[in-house]
Amino acid sequence: MALGHRKRPLVLTADRGRGKSSALGLAAASLMRERNIKIVVTAPSYATAETLFKHARHQLDRNSNGFRVVSESEFHWHTSSLEFIAPDRLIEQEIACDLLIVDEAAAIPSPLLIPLLSRFNRIAFASTIHGYEGTGRGFAIKFRGYLEKLMPQWRGLHIHQPIRWAENDPLEHWVFEALLLNAEMASLSGTEKSVKANTQAYISTNQMLTKAELLADPQRLTQIFGLLINAHYQTSPADFFQMLDDDALQVWITQSDDQVIGCCLLSEEGRFSEELAEQVTLGQRRLKGICYLNLLRHILA
């Protein structure tokens, strides 16, 4: 894609942990060694693309006179360069490059991705499609529709073999199972007809589940978390932990034919004494479960 015909974007997809960011970093370094090229990387944040930069830097001789670090998010190799630029800045400013890499594209709204198609001739979109990060349905459905319309000769490549470990690694399988990284939504085959036939029965299936009920029914728990993952790309293992550990968090579901077709998480705020509130404010105590103070500091930063 980087050296062939113009206007033929590449969409690189992979499950979580396949090493697509590592592969992109290796490819970027290879291109920088072989020719004079300016590569721009964009992503929801630099932290998202940090793995890509790390692998690109490791492939180049950092003791060479040709290696020059401009900043944490930009370095040069002789006449080639690799630089991170935020998506909004790419759209607002006239920035030229030979190759644009969009990492974790599913985490970037489609209205920000579409203008890139007309501005850049060579683009590689990469996204996780499973395991918390890759469930931006706008990317999987809407954006691919735009690609078909605007760039019908786009190409897709899916990475199956991991870069970081061997195929069928037992530890990877265990992690995927334990953290529900492979959680899927329930199949809706037959459910639609049932809902349309008896709306009242459909409504009556709303219920709140206790932590014990969630743990006692792994299949239902997987369906619930599969819905959350597909609804929001930022769903993380911390959310799974909080769902099972936080007594102030209620889990409500809607079922039809024993299939979970909707869920709602309700967090009861407060419920602690003034003394505890003061101690938390002073940093002397932490609330049970997720550390809200650290979360607040992260948001403010």
C-alpha cells in the first residue's frame, strides 16, 4: 500500500494482543531504512501509538549519526521521519506526508476519519476488532460503507498469528476466558419475532441481578459483558472487576427467550459518612473497589 497505487487504503484488523501495533512499527522502520519517506501516525492519543513508536525505534541504529530524536512523538532517520499528530490537528491544518497510519481507528469517530480519505493518498487504518478496544461499530459498519463508496479498491488484512507469542498459547486462552476478552452478544435469531409477538412478555423480563447470580451463570454474564463491549470501545477489565466487586453498582438486564438483549448499569452514589468523605478528600482513605481519586487525577491531567 505504501509503495503501490494511490488511493487504495489498507484496513488492518486483529484481535487484541495479535501485535498489529508492533507490526506497524516494524513496517515503518523498514520503509524509513529503504527510502526517503515521511510517515505520520495518528491515534486517539500518543499513548495508544506508543508501542508502534517503540518497535520502530528499536529497529533503527540509535547510535548512528542519522538517528535524531526531535521529541517523544517524533524522530528522524537520515532523510526519513516518523511523527505522531492528533486527528483533529490533521484535519484543521494542511499537513503533508507520504504515508498516514491510523492506529486504533475504531476509537476515532467516523466524522474525523472520513476527511482523511480525501486529504491523504496512502493510508493504513488499524484497529482491534475484539477484546474491549475494537468495538466501535461505527468503524466496523459505517466507515467501511464509506470506504466502499469513496475508495472501492481498499484492501483488508486480518492478522491471525500473534507476534508476541506462539499460536494457541494456553496462557492467552486463559486470559481471554478469565477477563471475558472473547465475550460475545447473544444471538438474536428468533428473538425478534418473539418480541414483536408479545411486547408485554418482553417488558416483564427486566430484572436486577445480584453479584452471586452473575457469578453463578457464566453464559449470561458473558452475554451482558458482550453487550457492553459492543456498545462502547472503552469498556475495560476494570469495568468487569467493578461489575462483580462494587456493591453500589446495580446490573439490570432485559431478556427474551433466555437471551440477554439489553443491560443497564446503575451506580448508587454517596452512601458513606462525612468522616469517610473527609478522609478520602485528604487522601487518607480509599473507597472500596476502583480508586476514584486516581481516576479523577487522570481525568484532570
